[in-house]
Amino acid sequence: MTIKTLGAKAAAALDQELMSSGAFSIDQLMELAGLAVSQAVYRVHPLQSGRRVLVACAARHLFHYGYEPTVFYPKRSKNELYQRLAKQLEDLNVPFTDNFSSAIKSTDHIVDAIFGFSFSGEVREPFPSVIKALEETKLSVTSVDAPSSWDIEDGPPKSGLGSSFMPTTLISLTAPKPLVKHFQGRHFIGGRFVSPSIAKKYEFDVPQYSGIDQVVEITPAGERL
């Protein structure tokens, strides 16, 4: 299978199309993305490797798999959608933290979903310290779409903060982004929700998912594992 990448503009347009002609709500897309991420984590960090997971994104699926997630959420949003997601985790007694450097000392695995593919501009506090902690940790890290500090097109910074950050695993939602050419590690594609017609329009192939899987692991050459 040829791996086609989507730049930031194309990925944003694809999301908009999924919510318009595809008739998905943003809640559905977030739910499906979270499910795909949780399955990738389950593949690369099974329960016996340690149940504690520090998550910089929604963590409900991981909780139901038997993990003990902690959610890094330094700036609470007033957006109704995010408030509902936070309430779902609070009802499960999933703890929240605003101190990443402290939380990283008592976890077994990290899910890095701090910045999405549309992020650009200066990295502001408290996130520089988070990126530094990700660079320095010996723990395995699963990044979602774009490792923190990486440019969606050009990959890691050439120098300075984040230049040496290389996550253990990358999960690309819908389709890989151009930065994938700089990534070295286990790579998954996730998001079993794109119709053939939309995939054809954006000129990429929907991977052949197996059984009930929401993710497909891809080799460096682009073949499915």
C-alpha cells in the first residue's frame, strides 16, 4: 500500500468534509480518534508493562481497558464539549493534573496529544517544560498525529527545544502527515471512519483494517503488519 500524506490544509479540509458531507459530528470524530489512539497504546504498551498512563488527551477508553490514566489538563476550557468530556472522566474518578513534570515521575507510559496537526506559532508556557520533559524521559511515548514541538510539514525543529524528541510510537489519524518521513519507530494509522469516496477525493487509500481493529500498523516501507 502506498502511503499518501496529508498536509495541514488538506487534513483540516478533510475534517470539515467529514463533518459536512460525511455527516459526522465533532463529538463522533473525537470519540473515534480516541478509540484508535487507545488501541494503539494497547498494542505497544500492554497492561503487564504497567497500568499507569499519563495522557495529554481524553483517556476514557484506556480506563475501561484496565489502565490507570492521569490526564494532563493545565488550562480548563469553557467549551461545552470539553466540559462534557472532563465530566465523563471525573465520573470515573480519573485524576487530572496541571504539573506534567511531577506526573511523569509516577507513570509507565505517556500519550502525547498536546498539539494537533493545525498548531502553528510559538510554544507558550506551560508547554516548553512539557516538551523538555518529553525529550528527557526514558519512558515510552505514543504521539498522536504530530509529536509535540514538531512542524507538521518539516518534522522536528532543527535546533533548540524539541529537536531531540523522538517518540516511541506515532499514530496518524485518518492519514499520515508529511512529518512522518522524519519519524523512526512504530507507526500506526487509525480512524476507521473515512468513506471510499472521500478517500478518493483526497487521493489516499483507506488501510485494510482487520476484524474489529481501529488501527493498522505500517512498516517503514508502507506495508501493513
